[in-house]
Amino acid sequence: MMRGNPLLLKEFRQRMRTRRAPLVIMGYFISMALLTFLLLYENVQGQLTLLLPARGEQVFVTLGLLQMAVVVFLTPAFAAGAVSGERERRTLSVLLTTPLSPFTILMGKVLSSSALLLLLVVVTLPLYSLVFLFGAAVPQELVGVFGFQLLTIVLVAAMSVCWSTLALRSGWSTVLSYATVTWMVLITGLFGYGLQYAATRFPIDYFLLNWGQFLLRLNPLWIEAGLAGAVPGHFARDSLWFLGFYGSITVILWVLSSGRLRPQSYAFSARFRHGDEKDFE
């Protein structure tokens, strides 16, 4: 893949050969390790011979939700300036003179922006293996939780790169990216849970119940909790709905972003062809 995408190879070298990358990975792993041992010690109350699956399940769910929240909110910080940063450094025009297609450019930016975050998730796998000592999780749950985290990171990175392409400036792309993450995590969670709670007070009001369920299906933390077995439901189906909904939005943004990079790529974008050249510098 990197041989076919020289931009991706260049981005990997720039991001992974700095001192910041190993320091971020080490700091994140140490923080998660300390938190894991603290939660394990608190749940067993110092009695290491008393291994209760229910307590281990609490540790597994807590770590999963915390990691999902952290990586989702970190992703825009790495991806929101992917294309707008090139424009501000006056290197975008040079990039557009290469034979790389808009798809190749955007894909290289998405993968390079999410690579470090994907690595952060992978390095915590040994910590999650500790919950197996408690019999708190099965391999299927662990695979589901980690697979959903990885897909969510790539999805958020793709939307952030698209905003970076469309917004032209890093400030606006960062605002739009974090607004998207805020909608995914906070707004859908608060309103969805609030409508679900109201539906328990008014059981005959199906409007509250249906909209509450709809919003919660768009919340990555709710899907993560379901995949970890913390809440009942058909979360394999709900995760597909989540990925399909946000994947459709990403496809629309991707098409618009490709037209922004190379307006001549699409016939319907002819009105952009005579735009201000500074948008592409």
C-alpha cells in the first residue's frame, strides 16, 4: 500500500521518526497500565485470591469506554490539519502537481493521521488480557470492542480530513471536527439517554422511545458498552447501523473534498473551476 501511495510513506516517516511518537505511546501505555492495576486492585479490594467475574467485567467496560472516549477526542487533533496545514504551509499546490489522485491524497492523509491512534489502541491489548484472569470477558467480546474502536478511529479521521479539505483553514476544520465528535459522543448520549429515561416514565409514548434508541445507536460509547456486554441489546446490528450512518456521511464529504482538491475531476463541480487560486495554494 505504501509503495502505491508515496504520500502515505512520506507521512509515516515524518510522524513516526519524531521524538513525540514514542513519548506519546509510552505515556499513554503507562497511564492505562496504572489505571488498570488501580481498578483491578480496587475491585478485588486487595484480595488477589478472590477473583470475581462481575468485578472484572466492570474493569473491562470501564477501560473500554475510557479508551474509546480518549482516542475519539484525540483523532481530530491529528487529522483536522492534514490538508489545511499543507495549504497554510504553501505545499498543497506542489502536492497537486503530482500524478496522485484526490482519492490517493485523502486516503494517505487519513491513514497517516490515524496510524498513531491505532497504535495506541493496539499497545493496550496486553492490559486487557488481565481481565481474562477474572473470567470477565470472552475473546469474541474483546475482538468486537477493539475492532469497533479501530473502525471508529478511521471513520472520525476520515471526516476530520474531509473537513480539513473543505474548510480551507485549520482553525475552522478543527472546530468542525470537534463539533462532529461532540455530536457523536455528547449530544447523542445526553439526548438519547434522556429520551430513554423519559420513555420509562411515559411507557405509552413511543416517540420518546424510538428517538432515544435512534440517538443511542449513533453514540460510539453506547455501542462500545453493548459490545462489552454492559447493556442488553442487539449491538452487532446496531454497530453496523452506526458504521453505515456515519460511513454514508463520510462518503458525501469525501466526494465534496475530492471536488475541492481537483474540481475538474467531476463534471458537476465545473462552477469551482474558476475559483480563487488561493484556495488551492
